[in-house]
Amino acid sequence: MSDSKVTPNRERAMSGTIPSMESSHDELGENTIIVVFGASGDLAKKKTFPALFGLYRRRLLPRGVRIVGYARTKMDLAEFHKRIPSYIKNADNEENRALIKEFTGISTYVSGQYDKDESFQELERHLVEIERNYQTKETNRLFYFALPPSVFTPVSQHVKRNNYLRKGINRLIVEKPFGKDLHSSRELMSAIKQDWNEEEIFRIDHYLGKEMVKNILLFRFANIAFSAGWDKHSISNVQISFKEPFGTEGRGGYFDEFGIIRDIIQNHLLQVLTIITMERPVSFSAEDIRDEKVKVLRAIPPVTLEDTLLGQYVGANGKPGYLDDDTVPKGSVCPTFAACTLHINNPRWEGVPFILKAGKALNEAKVEVRIQYRDVTQGIFKDIARNELVIRIQPSEAIYIKINAKTPGFDTRAFPTEMDLTYKRRFTDTTIPEAYEALILDALRGDHSNFVRDDELDSAWKIFTPILHRIDKGSANLEEYPYGSRGPSSLDAFIAARGYKRAPDAYFWPTTSLASL
Ligand code: BG6
């Protein structure tokens, strides 16, 4: 295995010889302040601060960077500094302890309201004070909105009025939910766009920062072996699946307003679908990539209820059902599971069903793309398994393709096996960054490739808004499924009706006993 090791140094040495997807952008250099709005909230604790620390630890934040937390919670600097280690994993190990001390040393906190100019003026005084210590006049600000959507618009307006630099670069990172349907998304977008131009806005869909999602473009376009059969002539159906083994558990208030389609499918899974199906971009520049993504999205007609399976989990094995969660409104018709079939009306994909399925409280944690190829011509073979290309996004990143091979030994029968690129076996000592780390770094570098453009968002909402309105009205059928199961019991039939053929029972991954064949 030693040959296959990719050490960070070797990785750097190789980077000149592998095709690079990077291009040059305005990088926020020294003299940058990152302001995190919503600094005491859940997202900031779980994702933003750990990612900022991760980048700091790898020395990837701009030299001289300062981080300013802003939230309504009243606390002094000492209290804020005390909280930071609790946001960070393994804060107690020796190496981290010293780094966390340094990291807290560059972080400060301002408490204020989200709708009062005075609060933002107070923030401004704080920022100017920091900037006074910078050597040059040219300074930059990255504003990170880890905020509930209800305050997006006022905060964006107040920041523009009070904290926007006339000289230097301003950038804004915003998080989903970007509205609840096409109409509210457009309202939100136009409110923000009154003050910020598209170049300054970075809309995060954190799935675009995941290593395996970022890998898809390279995998598709740098491997003729795969790009050659990437169409309706070779591929029968595609499933993009998201499974979580826990329910809403106290987060029901937020979830119930959105449901699984808005929470996962309309954004995370649809983003993966566009990258799987878009045409080859002219270049790997952000706009060329996003132009192709929008084109394919526009070829997808709205999803119908008839082509969708919806479910809601009920209590089982000592675990509570969705409606048992006190934060969920009584009798809620919110789906916690959905499988939506999308079709793409273009010559490459016409007739291929794309099944996007996501569920909470299922039997495992897994996100994967499963591309199932068509049957080989019958005649010399009978009932031979189909090829399947699986891109496992998490856990344990992998790409493997199920193939048929001759049974080893004197036997001449075919048996199903796979060619397998499991990252942790192949790349033994490289670490894969968290999605948020990769995306914050992209935003600092001014690279929009992995962020959602306004017209992309618009097209995404067009696909889902009609069905969402019908579900919200209660006109959809919800199938119950037990907590910890694979989902609604009619799921297998639903997928089979859209062309998916399950592999023979003898197939087990990662090893198969020949005795079982
Ligand atoms: C978020 C959803 O966008 O993604 C959550 O709001 C979900 O409900 C999360 O749990 C999943 O992200 P990840 O990175 O854990 O797959």
C-alpha cells in the first residue's frame, strides 16, 4: 500500500501534474475581518466556528484575520471565549488547546439587535477599531449570515447601511432556507439584491462542499471510460439517496415548517443531480459550470404527486414517532420521507428516471448516488446482474462499480463483484476537509463554483413548488413507516416500477463467499 500513499507534501508536488480545477479570483488577503451573525446560534456552534477553527488550524485563513461574532445574546468577551472551545471537537487534546487559545485571541464578540441601526453602528465602531491596527488602508469584510430566514432581509439592509466598506471587498455568505417556494424565494432574493450584487453573494448549499460531490465533475469529465456511457443509451435509472438514523428530536418546530423536500431534496440532492447530469462546461470557471447547471435544471419539469412517495415515521423500538415530538404541531401532515422522481427533457437523459429520496429516522446514515446501467443483451447470459456505479458521499467516501466476473476457479458462471475505490484504503493519510471548511475557503478566495447562483435557485424552486403547495394543503397521502426502518413499505415497489432491478441475493459488499453462490 505504501505506493498509494498521498502525503500532503506529495499531494502538493503532484498538483502541477494533475489537471487543476482552480482559476484565479480576488482572494481576501491580509486585513480581513470575518463577521459571524448569529454567533450564539446552532449553526454557528455546529458548523461555522468549527470550520473557521479547522481553517485556522491548517493556516488557511488570511494572515492577520480577525473574527467577530455578533448575536442578540448578551455576553462579555470572557464568556464568548469560554464558549468557543465547546464548539470544537477534541478541544482538549494538547495540540488543539494551544491553537484554540490563539484562535480565541483573534475572536471578539458584539451583542446587538438585528433590526436597530444603533446596534450595527456599535458593530461598526468595533470593526473600525480592529482595522485601525492594520498596516494598510485596504481592508476586506466577509459577513457570514448564520441566521434564521426571518432576519435575513433586515440584517442585510442594516449591514449595507452601516458596515459596508466603500474601499475594499465585501462578501456575504447566506445559508438556506432561501424561502419556502418560488414566490418567497424571489422576494427574499430581490430584497437582498437591492443592496448586494451577485458577485458579492455566496449562497451556501453545504453539499457542494463535500469531497465526493466536488469529485463528480472531475470523475465524469476526466475519465472517458465513464463519460462515454453517461446517457440514456447505457443508463437505466439513477437514485440519489439521503438516509439519517435519527428523527427531529426537539427540532420539530423548524422541520415542520419545511418538511423533507425543502430540507434536503430541493437543495442538497438536486444539486447532486445537476452535477451528475449537466453537460460538459466550457471551462471550470464558476460561471461556465453554473450556466450548465441551470440549463439542465430548466429541462426538468415540475415533480408530480403521482411520481412521488411520501412518508412519516411512527414510534417503534422505544423511539418516538414524529407526531410524538412535542415541538411538532398536532396532526401535522409534514413528510419526513420522500422519494421524488424527476425527468430530464433533453436528448441525453430523456426517459431515464432520477429518483431523489430522503428520510429521517431510517435504519442507517448514508448518502449515495446509485447509477444503474441497462441490461446487457440477453442470449449468452441469463439473469445477469446489472452494472451499478455507486458514489458514496458519506460515510466513508467511495466510488465503486458493480461488475460481473467469471467465478474464480473451474466454474465458468458469472458472479457479481466490484471495482472499488474506497478513499480511506486508497489514500491512507490525507484528511478530507469538512464541507464548511472547503466552502468558507472558496468564499475567501472569491470562487463561486460551489455556491448557488440566483437563476439556479429559481429553477430549483420551479421544479418543487407545485408539489409542495399540494402537500402543504394536506392533499398528499403519507405512508407511515416505523422509526429505524428502511422507509415506507411500498418503497421497493415504487423504485422497481421506475426500472430499478435489485442485485441477486448472493451479492454482498464488500466480500462475497463463493460458497453462497
Ligand atoms: C441540513 C438539514 O441542511 O443538512 C438537516 O437541514 C440535515 O436536517 C443536514 O440533518 C444533513 O447534513 P449532513 O452534512 O450531516 O449530511
